[in-house]
Amino acid sequence: MAVSTEEQLQERIAELEAELAKRAREAAAKERQLECYAADLRETFKEERARAHELRRSYMLTVRALASAVEARDAYTGRHAERVAAYGLKLAEVYGMRLRDNPEIEFGFLLHDAGKVAVPDAILFKPGPLTSAERLIIERHPVTGSEIVRDIDFLGAARDVIRHHHERWDGTGYPDRLAGERIPISARIFAVADTLDALTTNRPYRHASTLAQARMIILEEAGTHFDPSVVEAFEKLSDDEIERIRLEIGQ
């Protein structure tokens, strides 16, 4: 008996409905699978972020321990490295650089004097003027410091500060006699922060300068010792902010 056109149509509709239902089940299964993948990715990202945070924390603790070991040799510097790092980060922010996004720069600020561990106490703490030979040993400490951290991957960018923090804008600094913009910007910023802290803290051979006096000295040395653009940024850094950092970190 011949199948009617209507029956054929009904069969075709049933086939299509069955196919649609199958596709819907497959789509739902894929959607569930994608949701599982997305959940796994979110969990992996959270775990990686937590590991990265813990790794950075471990790096910072290690660097601070090293900085403390360096400063422990000189009771007069107190918490110099921490203050200079804080001044430097704030000055960089005013200058327009987000150095806080690169922890290696902060590590360099903290470890700038790492090379002084190789300077004999008799030279480092000599009360009188240094001889030419002793001065050469002191001036070697940036090179020694950069060599100490040379093979430590997470201190890569820190080496710029450690090696070049005694360079001068006019090219008369050490160890490489770099001048102007050949000096890494992180080291140029550090130089101003370092001088600020040195001037405003008591030392065995002199009393601390006032902040106003320190500002005047730094301004006078713009274009010789310091990058003029960094000094310009320093002029925008408020006294209140500098005092806040000093009080927060302490002597």
C-alpha cells in the first residue's frame, strides 16, 4: 500500500525533531564541558596568582634580609635602604614611572650597597680621610654588588641601580663614568632619593640637614650630579609625603 504524502511528511518531521533533540543534547553536553573547562581555568588562575604572590613575597623577604645584613655592618645608617627605597618609589611615581609594577627595581633600591660587604671595616669605618687606594676600593663596591647579584634571575633589573647609583649626570661619577641619559633612569631616580636620605639623617661626622636645606642642595646640583628632570619631579614631592615616609619607616 502506498504511503501517503501526509504520512511521509509526518515521518520527516519526526526525523527532524529527533535530530534537533540530539543536537540539543550534544550542545548541552558541550556547554557543560565548557563550563567545566572555564571553572578549571579560573581555579588554575587563582592558584597561579596565589603562587606568584607567595613567590614575590619570598623574594621580598629574601631581599630585605640581605639588605638588613648589609646595613647591620653600619649602625649609623639605620634603616637607610628602606627609606631610600620608599623615597625612590614615590619619586618615580611623581616622575611618571610605575616602578611599583616592577619589583626588581625596588629590590635594586634595597640592595644598592650590597657590594660594601667586600669593603674592609678598616676602610668602611675609617674616621679620617681615605687614601687614593682606599678610595678606589670604596668606588669598586657598585661593581662588586652587581657581580654578587649577576646570576640571580629575579634581580635582573636591580643590577642597573646597584651598579650605577653613584654615576653623575655630568659623567664624573663611578664606576663607569656614564653621563646624562646613558645612566639608567632607575639609578638617576635613586641618586636623588639616596642624597635626600643621606642629608636628612644624622651621621657621626655631621648633624642632619633640614628638609629645606636638603632641597636646596639637591636643586643646586641639578645638571651636574642629578638629572634635571628628576630634580624637577622631586620639587613636586611634598614635604608632608617625605615626612610621612620618614616617620613610617623610622630611623
